[in-house]
Amino acid sequence: MSSLILFLNSFLSYLLVFVLIVVLVIIACVIGVKWRKSKDLKSAQLAETDGNAVNQ
């Protein structure tokens, strides 16, 4: 019985670490997508502003 408890303890510890890593990866991906969309929006606005300046 003692070895079963030790096994479950180790298993749950590794499971917790795995879940934590997965959550951090998901958070990093969400932040990366937000930053990329923000950068694309800024570059589109800059290109639009430059286009308007050339046409005037």
C-alpha cells in the first residue's frame, strides 16, 4: 500500500508540472498572437498614413 501511495504522489506531481507547462505555453501563444495582431495593425496604419501623404 505504501508503494501505491508513493507512486500516486509521484504521478500527480508530474501531472501537475505537465499541466503547468501546458498552461504557460497556451498563455505564451495568446500573448504572441495579440502582439502580432497589434504590430500588423500599426504597420497597416503607418502604410495608410504614408499612402495618404504621397497622394496629397
